[in-house]
Amino acid sequence: MSIVKINAITVPADSGDELGRRFAAHSGSMAGVGGFEGFELLRPTDGRTQWLVLTRWADEESYAAWRSSQDFARSHGHGSAEEGAARPRPVGTASELWSYTVAVEQEQTAERQ
């Protein structure tokens, strides 16, 4: 059964679009990562300042392997492909990681005609 990781990122109101642009610029970067099943970046619509990065993984081991990988380190500002390269400043001011398992899953069905 899949596991879900949600990174709740607190983003100032004037920086949300930049967070979206950064994620869009790296939209294919997870292709081929073992156990990765997909992700969504969720924008708040109710005045909150927390954006949610929802990822789905085959299992906890796959997630842990990605977290300890060089790709994770580079994409999260812990080193770069070019030493000394300037890194953009973080958009978020805080983040919190939430972990879940899927308790009930429902597939979308085609509309009845």
C-alpha cells in the first residue's frame, strides 16, 4: 500500500507564485526515482499561507532512499552541480513534514451515460 508524505510549507503571500514557478521548472526531476508514484503542489485558496507538497511513494524504504540521495541534497540546497554556484533564496519561511498511509482508496469512475 502506498504511503503519502506532505510537506506543509509556510510561504509569505507575495512569494507563492515563485514557489509554483520553482516546482514547475523541476517538474520532471523525479522521473525514474524508485518507488516514486507522483506529486502535487497544492495552493491555498482560503487565506492560509501553507502550501502543501503531496507526494505518494510505494513504501517507506523508497522515500528514505530518495531522502538520502545526492539528487535530494542538490534539489534542497545542500550542494550543487557547480561548486560555488549561487542558489536562490528559500521561498518558504518554515516547513513541517506529515506522514500518512492510505486507509481507503477510491478510483474515479467514468460518468454514467
